[in-house]
Amino acid sequence: MTTLRQTVNKNNELLERVLKALIEGIAIFKTNKQRSIAVWRKYLRGATDEVMEESYQSTVGEMEQVPLPSLPVIKSGLDVLSLEYPQAKQTDANLIIDSSLVKRIEQSGFIDALYKK
């Protein structure tokens, strides 16, 4: 999820609620395989059970419970962006990342509680 730093400063509570919804969605996906595949089936008409199972296993294995920003992913995004905007190459990825909201949510116990249901 990306946003401007000024948005974080102005709408901190709103962004926290959005992040909690995202985190809750991840928890549902990781802990309720049948429900997750049922949702996929609704939108991926024609996919076989085998494809659904393989896709779920692949995705659930890669998805983290705590969606912290990834420095390599940000750097990769800047590389792609630099194809159109060369100044992106000079941007320090470390200055873009702010994981404080996610860390605060994690420290509150919200994430642990989702997986104990």
C-alpha cells in the first residue's frame, strides 16, 4: 500500500483502519482455505480444482501475516519507474518506507488475535 507522507500525517486513523482491513483479509485467506478458494472460484470461472489448489498453495506460502514494506520491492519499483522517470533512479528507497503504522498494529496484538480465533 502506498500513500503520500502528508496523507499519513493527516489521516492516520483512517490509514490504520485500512491497514487493519488488509491484515484481516490476509488472515482470512491464510486460515480459511475453503472460503478463499470459493471467492477465487467466483471470479476465476473455468479454473480447475487443481489450478485453484496450486494457486492457493503458492500464494499462501508467499503471503506474510505482517505486511511490512520490503526494501527490495521498493527498489525494484523505483527501477521500473525510472524507465519513464529517470529521476527515480536517484531516489533513496529507505526514505520512502514507513512501517510505523503496521508495527503499531502488530504491537497492539491485533494480528495475533486474528490467528487465535
